[in-house]
Amino acid sequence: MRAIVIGAGHNGLIASYYLRKTGFDVIIFDNRLGGMTDTTVIKGVKISRASYVLGLMPRKFVEEFEIPVIQQDPVQTIWLEDRVIPFWRDREKRIKELVNAGEDKFPEFEEKITKFKELLERKFTFVTTPPSEKEVREEAKKIGVEDVMRPSKEFLSKYLSEDLHYSFIYPGMENSPGYLVSYFYNDWSFVKGGMGTVAENIYEKAKKIGVDLINEKIDKILVENDKAVGVKVKDKVYKADVILSTASPAETMRLAEYDHKFFLHKPGWVKYNVILREIPKVCERIKGFLNSIIDFEGGEVVIPSVLDDNRGGVVMEFMGNYDEVMERFKGEILHVDKLNAKNAEEIYNLPAGDLNHLPMREPYLFDGRPEKGWGYKTPINNLYLGGAGTYPGGQVSGIPGYNSARLIILDKLGRDLIT
Ligand SMILES: Cc1cc2nc3c(=O)[nH]c(=O)nc-3n(C[C@H](O)[C@H](O)[C@H](O)COP(=O)(O)OP(=O)(O)OC[C@H]3O[C@@H](n4cnc5c(N)ncnc54)[C@H](O)[C@@H]3O)c2cc1C
């Protein structure tokens, strides 16, 4: 049975690997390996051009694909006007630090989030049908953590000072369930050689078992009598028994000439990858924490070269305000690479430049992602979806890719990937 996978981002690669492992002939189409999980070399220096830290990928995949993570400690450092708060990897140490910093209710916050995350992991991660918000809420209630499902801002206000909130939730998500706070609250790590190593390692394993990658973008998904039957690349047609697209849902439905409206707007994010002569100079208070993810109101900054000597030079990667960051992190600049929603749209084949393919808020949460009633399928028979625009959502996790492959295996072979 032949499966065509559209997109060689990390989700497409993970899906291909598991499809091949269960016996499908798999061809992936993409004109770039890794999608937004890539390492780009500029002036001999390896930069993680888009995504820069790994935190949502289940241990199962980190181990299976031998991802070389670098576990910096502290994980993250919040740099406020009057306080510097390191988030240590060790839970007890972290709690003690936060309480000492005056965050008396942090232990309760950690307990709630931890229990909620365990619930997600146990019941709502490896699924073939996304859960509804109501199902998650009811299960959360059973274990006493229903307030995580309150609007993020309200949930955070209950436990943490307001000047810390920006570090726990992205703008525009404040009124969505605190589920999103838990989604992003993780033991983030660096990856040796940059994020491209994630994609390369998965690809190497997939290639070894026979997955083919064709270095082309597809022009059209061929549909006959409401059934996807193949793809067209330039003048060539490739037939398939099943098609899995990990391109964004908007791009997928456009390729299938299926009229469906997604609410997309061009987000305002900017990512800078700055190559410096040497590790930047910072004020005394933050000097000891340059190995971690540094969060201040002007941006989120990482200097992976502090820990990773595979980068070929000094790179500082950040999302935020360029002037404010460079004011605090001083040094001789050799090169600046700027990525925003506009150029990412072109570089990563990404409609509207949404780094999660669809916004991470209503109506695109839980079983509303990418559309109520779709899950990992589309209204077109044989056309499945498995990228960041499906449940549970964006970031480098591999979960959508795995879940969609699992559903295809169930539908087509009648057996389950999880034993
Ligand atoms: C600036 C920035 C910073 C980020 N930071 C982080 C971070 O630190 N940590 C984190 O976890 N996440 C981060 N993210 C988000 C994360 O990178 C993405 O959500 C994730 O990589 C999406 O993976 P994917 O495989 O689902 O999709 P993608 O990586 O988008 O892959 C989809 C692939 O489909 C291909 N495609 C599209 N159309 C076609 C076509 N017609 N034919 C063939 N192929 C096609 C594309 O070329 C692409 O390679 C960041 C993203 C950006 C842009």
C-alpha cells in the first residue's frame, strides 16, 4: 500500500517513519528538510533559524530518534527590574527559589500544572480522535485541577504576580484556557547542532527503513469522486492509496481545491538570529545565567553557543524587540538574520506565516483543531492531516504526526500502532 506524505517537517518525518515501519511504501514530498525544525548555516555558523528549543516532544520520540538534547540548568531565567528568577530543573530547588522570590503560591501552581500535565499525558496525548474541551474539563475536575481550564490570565493571577505572567502565556492567549499555560510550561532543552538535528535524525532513521524523500513541492492533490487518489508535481502524477498532509490545513485544502475558510491573520512575531564575535556582555545580575533561556519583557533570548560547541561560532537567537535586546546583550555583531511572518510564509510554505499553522486559541483548540468533526481526517476521503494545525497543536512535539499515522494504520490495516 502506498502512502504519500506531504511535508518533511518533523511531523511529516515522524509519520513517515511509523507508516513505513508498519509496511506502507512511503514517499515524502518537500523542497526543504525539517520545515521549521531546521538548522541553517550562515557564515559558517549553525543557527536554529525558526524553532530554537525543544520541550514538547515526548520522551518516547527523543529516545527512539536519539535526539541529542542539552539540558541546561536553569531551564529558564526570568529577568525582572527588581528580581532575577532562575527556574531550576530540579522541582524542589525551583519551588524553593520561587518562594524565596516572594511567590508564595508557586508550590500550588506547580502541583496543579503537574497533575494536569500527567492527565494530558495519560489520556489526551496519543489519541486518534481529539478530545473536546468539555471532556478535558470534566477529567480535570475529577482530579481537582479544573481551574487550569479557567482563562489563562485568571488561572495565572490566582498563583503568580502579574509581572511574571508574560513568561507563561503568549499575547492573544490570555482569555483562552490555562490549558495553554500547561502546554508551554516544560523542561525546554537545546539540541546539539541546532534544531535541524531533530529532523535529520528522524529522517536518517526513516531513510534507513526505506522512506523516500522527493525534493519537490507538490502542485496539486488529485481528487476523484471525493477521494484523494494522488498528487501532481509539475507534469508528473504519483498515485497513492492514502495521502497524509503535514502542510498547514489551509495549504492542504488549497492544494485539493476544496473550498474551506480558515481564520488566518498575519501574526506579529519576529525572530532574530544574530552572529556575534564573542559571547555578549551583560550586566552582573544575569551573567551566571547565560546558559539558559532568558526572558525579559523585551524578548526571549538564547545563546546556544554557551553550551553547544557544534555551532561554529557565537549565535544569539531571540524573539522580541531588537533594540531592547541588543541594549542588554552587547557585542560586536557579525551578521543579523531576521525572520518574520512575511518571509517565513515564503521560506517555510506557511500560509499567513503562522508558526503553529493555525492560531493556538479558539476555535482551534481541542477537537476544534483544525475544524470540528475533522480530527486527523478531512472531508475528502483518503486525505489525512497530521501537522501542527491538528491536535494538540503547534511546536516541535511530533504528536500530530504520530497520531495521524496511527489513525491511517488503524483505518487501512485494521491494527494499532500502540501495543
Ligand atoms: C520563529 C519561530 C520560532 C519557534 N520556536 C519554537 C521553539 O523554540 N520550540 C518549538 O517547539 N516550536 C517552535 N516554533 C514552532 C514550530 O517550529 C512549529 O510549530 C513546528 O516546527 C511545526 O512542525 P510541522 O512538521 O507540523 O510543520 P512544518 O515544520 O511547517 O513542516 C511542514 C512542511 O510542509 C511543507 N509543505 C508545504 N506545502 C507543501 C507542498 N505544496 N508540497 C510539499 N511540501 C509542502 C513545508 O515546506 C514544510 O517543510 C517556532 C516557529 C517559528 C517560526
